[in-house]
Amino acid sequence: MIAKGGSSPSPVDGLSSQDQEQNNHNKSPSNHQGCLDQKSGASRPVHAPIHKFFEDVDWDKSAIGPAANWDSDLRHISRFLLADTSPAVLFWGESSTILYNEAYLPLLGNKHPGAMGMDASEVFPMIWDQLAGQIAEQRRTRQTETCAGTMLLIEKNGHLEETYFDWKLIPVTDDEGEVKGSYGIPLDRTLEVICSRQNDCIQRLSRHTGTANNMKELWQTLLTGLSYNSKDIPFALLYSMDEQLGISSAPSKPSYPCHLEGTIGVGADRIIEQEYIDLSCDINGFAPTMLKALKCDSLLILEYDDPSLHKLLNGLGLKGHELPSEQFAIIPVKDDGRIAAFMVVGLNPYRRYNKQFCEFLQLVADIAAPQVSRARLSEEVARHNELARRAQLDRRRSDMRFSRFAEWSIVGLAVIDVEGKVFSILAPKLHMMRIDTHSRQILYANDAWYKFSGLSPADQQTLSWFDSVVPEDVDLLRQWQRRVLYEKKGGAFQIRSKEPFRRGHMSSDHRTGICACYADLNELNEVESVMVFTMDISELKWTEQQLISRSKALEESEKKWRNYAEHCPFGICRTDGDGYVQYGNKAWFSFYGFKPDEIPKQPQPWLPWVREDYVQPCKEFFAKLQRAPGLESVEFQLVNKTYTISGGDKTVTNGAYVVATGFSQFKEDGTIDHMDFWVTDISGQKMAVKVLTDKMEEAIRSKTQQERFMDMISHEIRNPLSAVLHCSEEIIESIKKGSAVLDWVFHDNAIRDSGKSGKEILKKQISSALEAANTIVYCVQHQKQIVDDVLTVSKLDSDLLVVSPIPVQPMALVRSSLKIFDAELKMTDIKLKVVEDNSLSTLGLDWVLLDPNRFLQIVINLVTNAIKFTKTSKVREIVVTASAQTHRPFEIELGVEFVPQRYSPATPASATSAVPDSKDMNPESDIFLCFSVKDTGKGLTKDEKALVFNRFSQASPKTHIEYGGSGLGLFIARQITEMLGGEIGLTSSPGSGCTFAFYIKTQRCEMPHCSPISTEPVIRLSRSLSITANGTPMTSEEEDDEFPLTLREPSTPRPEESPLKVLVVEDNLVNQKVLCKQLRNRDFLVKAANHGRDALDAVRDRRWTEVSDEENPFDVILCDIEMPVMDGIEFTKEVRRLEAEGELAGHVPILGVTANVRSKQVSGAIEVGMDGVTTKPYRIEELIAHIGGVCTRN
């Protein structure tokens, strides 16, 4: 239970039971009396803290209820309890609610203050079964009951300690004699119980160890005796030490080997790692502490968290909660001053080490010490007896073994005296003989020796030892004979016999043997005879010679192949299974930049030299070799290495490439023995492939550009030719009609068909003829522009273009030449602004020397380009800026990036040849004239900017279709600029327009007295495909829906059939207008569309022709193929799709009209659904015939 005011700490926390008892005696009983009389309301001062705590307990939560409801028996007994100076506890009621006094607090430990008012079964779970039985018996008998030897774990100083108590339970009865509670008085018997337990262990230990006859039994009985006291010694390790190396000895290099003899509290599966330890080796673990304990000759107590114990306990798998004890003792077991063993003992986890425990452990060591001496003595006696028995048995066995050896051994033996009498002959089977020291004759030799030497036993009396060897080895025998006789030293050496050796394919002229000779000495240490042993090693010798020969051949072969490998141009390398290099030749080292004398010490050291995107294939290549044998190859590029070839003034650089081929050799166990690699430089092949690929791509690109250029030239020439042809036909037709009108005019009659006067009709025909003639002029000019561009490029390629500078006024020349764009600028609503920088006036550039034709070609090409890409923008503005500098301008000054120069400046023709008084012009120093053209067009991407200055190149393949042009203008401008000593460049980004800028080198000059060159523009530009024939803007609302009356001769009747409805789809407005007029003159109903999208809208819109849903709005469609927005091919596909889906009724004939005459384009148009294709230029009558053909078929 918890006090109402919070937990109250015990006033006696941290005091021992003796200190607490002394405090209790010092207190006056009056100080402990409290007042619990809630009914009377009387209250007395409370002096002791336990009284204050008692009153603050929340008794409402207890089984006995609030203090105000207590009966008088409970109040009286509680006051008595608090006044009692001896430890006491009250068990009240059926639930045995406990109340206790201040003296009882040390027995509760950390259970106070929560135990007050709780049920006894919760507070004393360990002894409650015993107490509950006694309390129940007391309620029945109403007598005082006792409980003996109850054990409680009480926390003292942060540790749980086992305590033993005898309980006296006094019944508390009411007036009727009923037992309402038990007054418990505990009696501490802890020391008595522990002493009894330890004494019993000592007695058992003495009895058990007295029965041991040897050290092994002693250690087991010692552990058995200790195991009876598992509470005080729950854990023990017993290590014996080598009795020959006691701790008292002091060797130069002490060694303390220890063997684990047994354990207590540790399973057998955990002691394997700690079975043997050497205290002299374990310098960082348990050993230093152990040695300290042994040398100080006393018990050593260690706490569980001592670092010296970690290795020992961890080796047993004991960590954390698995530790059996909190304290460990090291107990040395001595024998005559020497340490015979030591025990690592885990102490009782519920009793702290104290004097009583020290005496118990010391007593254990004292009991074991005399038993060690006794057991060792017993062992020594038994060992001596056993040695004597074994010596006798060994002698018997030795005699038996020697006899058996002599009988069956392959070595022959003979014992012969100096007179030649044979004492005994034992096992005469192999190379053994005895030689007399005086005659040097053979006294005895076995069959194997005779077989080796090739001698006969019958000649034994006449044979000498020297007769058994070849003459070359006789001196060797004499040398060894003298050594044996005079130095009495034996030894082994190699000899050759005269007997040849033959065995299978093996053969030799001599037999070879290992000969060993020894002196046979008597008791006076004199040589009686010489013992000679010979072992035939002829087969081994032959094998040795073969090995030497083959090894030499292998060395020669290895030397040859190593020399080949070192000088091989291919890289050769050998690694182990992990990629560590074992060998590499010079070529291999050179590939990766390693030093020849430094083999890399890392696996696969070539990987850092491989380019990043090839690293993974190289790793996979090596992994394949690690998995299975066989050849594998991989190509990769090396980093920081290039391969360069030069030809003339051109140098080509490419990466360095190699191909590596590998082979892995596996052992019988499946592991890799080694890997061999061959590395070949294929940079040359890669360079050849690169050059061939570049040439092929260049050829394909050149072919594509040529085809595109031819298509463009064909389109640009045929389109104007078609318009020229039509206009010519229109002029002829107009003149014919004009002649007819004159005839009618002279007859003074009005034209019947039109109701107009002859004058009006004649004026209309003349106007039509004039318009057609103007159109012809503009078309011819357009064609001339294309031809001029082609001719200019041809002259540039042939170095025939001449620069002829003359005195001109540059700004007047520019302004007058830009007037040719006025009509087109007005039609497209583009503002053209010319800005003159102050530098022109500052430098006084009124007259300069330059070639006006070449200069205007650059300006007009740039302005034409700007108009072409600006007319479709929302903001249409072009700014031409002119400036001058005395130095060659930088890119940052003009705000552009110059294209690299490809041509040298041209040597100008005579700058003054056309000027009569050239000596008066006085040219000054060089001046750089700068011009920039800035537009608000769609801009260019980075890739497009790289193409615009190339020959036949435009920003994209669709640029010509959408904007027209030949792809030569900027190319010509670039070359002319460089010829004039300048540079050209641009800056642009998508959506922000373009800025083209260039500068040319010129010189100031004085105004000539008479100018031979007009200041009018030398170059004229025709924009015939964008403006009307007379140069006025052509709007889309220009009477396309009117059907003008056509003149007929009086005798020609009006055809009764309805006219054909024709849709003309043409992006070239000139061709569109001319063709529509020609068709209307021939009674066709004509509708015009500027591109495929307009035409598709017209086909869907039925209001124009007022036809039903079951009819087509047009009888035939004339469609150009190359158009912006939607070309003729896409338009045809869409129409055929609508017809297939039923959105358009029937099948409307589509006749393609194109200036491209290549068969591939014509067949492509037929395949997508066109009914026919007419190529430009064409005659109108041919076109009408073609229209009639496709209409008749459909």
C-alpha cells in the first residue's frame, strides 16, 4: 500500500540489523505511541516517522478498510505493534493483511513502504505457503504456532541476501475468543544455518578426499565434496598445474600449463575451449590475476564485472544473466609450498563475501593440501612399481623382437671374430657383411650383398671388400675404412658396383647403393671388425638421373618460353584464383603502366585502368573464368591512353583498346590452380573501324545532302517554271480574247456573254496579261538567284571568285539595297530597323575600300534568312546594326560565337584599277567593319546551330519544306566573310530569335572625283514566291471564291453539263493564283487552300458547294506534295481514312502536283492513295486532260 501523501522512505534504510536494534533500544516507548482513535477525534503528537507514515497510509484500498472503521481490537493491537521495539508483523483478517513496526523495516528491504496494508501472499510469496498453513492451523486451535527455518531474500546495500528465520505466531482474539489475526515475531537464525551448512560440507569433503589414491581421484572427490554445498559454491573450476613446475621455481622462461580437472555448475559442452590454459601466455586475460593470486599465497576475491574474468567466463559461454555468482574467489591448493592446483569458485549469489566465508574457503584449501601430498606419494609408489614391471616386460619384448628382426629383417647380420670364427648368423638376407680388421677379407656376406656386388659366395675366401666396387670408388672405400679404424667413426656414402642394372625399361652400366660402415668395438674400446650395410638404390638413381635430365630440359624449355613471353608483343599474365598477379611480361606491364619489377599486390589490378563503362564486363569475364574452365574473351578501353595516326596535315585520335583472352586451370579438388591471360592491342583495328565508319557516315551524309540538294534545286526550278508556263499560256489566251474583243469593238457591239463593253473587257485582258508577264519576270529572277548561288559555290570550290574592292559608301550601299525587301516587309508586317553606331562617325567611315557585290551578298543573305524565320512569329522585328573598330573584334564584343575559319583571306584584285585617280585616294590603316542582324524568329537549338553554316545544310530536314531555301546562303556568307578577312558567327536559343554578326577588313579612303560604280544595289533579290506579281501584299481573302466570266466566241455555245468542282492545294501563292485563274478561265469551280490542314477543313465544310452528305464536296483535288503545316502525303492519308470511316462519301480523286520527279517520291504518293501525279512544269491543257482521266476512272 502507498501512503496518501506519497511514498515515505524508511527511516532505517541502509542500517544493519545490529544498528537497527541499537536504535530501537535507544528510543523511548512513549515516542512510538500513536493515536488511531478516529471516533473520539483525539490526537496526540507523533514523533517517530513510522507513526506519521502509518497514519498517511491509504487504508481505503486495503482489505481491512479505512482506519475510522477499525474495531477496537485492531486499533489496540496496531498501537501495540508500533510500540514494540522488536521486529514484528501483524497478519489481520481473512486476507492476512500485514501491518508492521519500525523494527521490522530491515526485513522488508525495498518492499517498504508498498507492503503496508497489502495481503501477505503478495509480500511473502516465497514463505507464504508455509506461513499460511500455520495461520490456518492457529485459527482452528487458537494456540501459538511456530515455523522453523523459513528463508527470505532481503535486499541489503543493493544486494539480495538469504536470511533464515524461526517464526512465532501469537493469536490475536476478540472477546468471544475468535482468532482475528496473528502477531508474528521473527527470530533471525541466518548465521546458525549457514555455519551448519558449511560445516557439513567440510565433513563430507574430508571423508571423500581421504579415499583418493591418485591425483585424478583426489580432484574428483574434492569437487564431489564441494558439490554438496551448492548454495555457497554454485560454480567451480578446478585446474591442476604441472607438479614439475611449481610456483616456487624460477626458470628463465617460466611456463604454467594448467589442465581443467572438473567443474561444478558448468555443462560439459561448454568447457572445451577452456580445458587447457597456459598462464604464461594469456597476458591480457585471466592469467595475470591468477599469477598474482598464486604468488601472494592467499585468497583473491573478484567481482563479476572484473575485466580479468571476462575471457575465462566468455569462453564458457557465461554472460550477463547466465553468471552463477556476483563474486568469485581464486583458491590456491598447495603441496609443500608449491601450487598443485587452483580453484575458481563462484560464491553464493545471495551472501556477500565476509570473514565467515573466508574461513570456510581457507578450510577447504587446508583440507585439500595434505591430501595432495598423500595422493602424490601414492602415485609415485605406483609409478615406480609400474616402471619396474614395464622394464622387465620391455626386456623380454626386446629380446623377442630382436630375434624376430634378425630372422625376418631385410638387413643381414653376422658376428665374426678376428680369427674368422662365426659366432652366430642372423637373418642373412640382405646387404650386410663383416670384415676382418687385419686381412680386410669378407668374413660373412648375405645373398643380397652378393647380388648387388656381382660376386660369388664360393670365392669368399679370396675376395676383398674392394673387389665389390668399380675401380673409381676404391679410393673412397679406403678413405672410409681408415676413418672407421682410426677415428672409430661411422657414416654413409654412395658406391657403384660392377654389376649392371636392368629392370624393365630402366638400365644402367652399374648398380648404385647407399653404403653405411660402422666399427664393432669390444670392452677395451678396440675395433674388432667393420660392419657394412649396403642398400640397392639403382632404380632410384636411374629415376634421379631421369629427373635431372628432364628438369634440365624443362629449365631450358622454361627459359625458352620465358624469353618468348618476355619479348612477345602480346601481354601475358598469370594470376591465382582471386586475381593476384603471379607473372606478367613487359608488354602486359606496359598496357597498364605498372613498373616491371613491382607486381601489384591487389586482386584484378587492371580494373583501375579500364574505362568505367567497361568495368562491369571485365568483372563478369573474370567471374566466368572462376566458375568453369574454358576460353573467355572481353574487349575494353584503357583510361588515360590514346591511339593516334597522322596522314599529311591531318591527325586522328581514338581511345586505346585491348582484347583480353583468359583460360583457367582447375585442380582435382575443384579449386582454381591458376589463370592465364593474353592481352592484345586492338587500337589499330578500332582506329581502322572508326576511320572507315566516319568515312562511310560522311559518304552517306554527303549522298543524303546531294539528294536533298537535288530535290531542292528541282523543286525551286520547277515551281517557277510551272508558273512561267501558265502565265505564258494566260498571256496567249488573253491576247486571243483581246483580238476577239477588238473585232467586236469595231462592229460597235457589246459582248453578249458578259454584258460588258468591249473597252472594259479589253482592259481586263490587258491587265491580266501584264500581271502574268510580271510573274514571269519574278519567277525568272528567283531561278536566277538559285543558279547564282550554285555558281558562287562552284567558283568558291574552284578558287575562281575574285574580290575587287572599290571606294564605296557602306551605309548608303546597305540602306539602298534593303529597299528591295520593302514589299515583302509590308506584306509580312515585319519592322526592319537599321542602327548606325557612333563608331562609324568617330572613325570617319564615309568612304571605304570593299567589294560591293561580295559585301552585299553577305548582308542580303542574312536579311533574307531573318525575314524567312521571322514572318511567322508573334513579334516581327529585325534590327541591322553597323559599327566599326580599329582592332579585330572579339566574340564578346559582337555577342556571338564565331565559327572556325576554314579559308584564307583572298588576295584582292587592284583596288583602284577602276578608279582613274587612285593616287589621290590615300588608303589608311586597316579598319574592321562590323554588322549584325538580329531577328525575333523561333531561334535555333545547339545541334541546329552546328549545321547552319555547312554546305547544303539547314537547321533541320523540314526547314526547306516549311521555309524554303537552298541551304547555300549562310555557307556562301561564311566563305565570303573569310575571303574578306573577317569572321562570322551567331548566337541563339530556342524561342528567343537569332543574332548573326560578321566583320570584314577594309580601309578608309577619300571620295573619288568621279565614281565609276553606282551606289545603287548591285545585287537584286526576288521574293516572287511570297508576294504578288506586282510586289503588293497578297492576302488570303483575295477573291478565291469568285468565278470570273470567260470570254467565248459568239458561235461557241455554253456547255450544258455542270462544271467540275476543283480544290487546289498549293503553298506557293503565285502558282496557286495562276493555276486557279487558268482553271476558272476554263469553267472550273475552284477553291484554293494554302496547305493540307486548310484543304482538310475545306473537304469537311460542305457549305461552300451546298452538297448533301451523300456527295463529295469536290470532284477532284489538285494537291502539292511538299507543303508546310501538313504536306500532301499526310493530307491524302487523312482523306482516305475519313472515306474509310464513312465520314466522307465515295472516293474523291486526288491528283498530286510536285516538282520532285524522282521515281521513289512518285511511287510513294501513289501508295498512300493519290490517283495520279503531275510533275512541274506542266501545260494547263495536259493538266486538264489528266483531271478528266482521273475523274472518268472514279
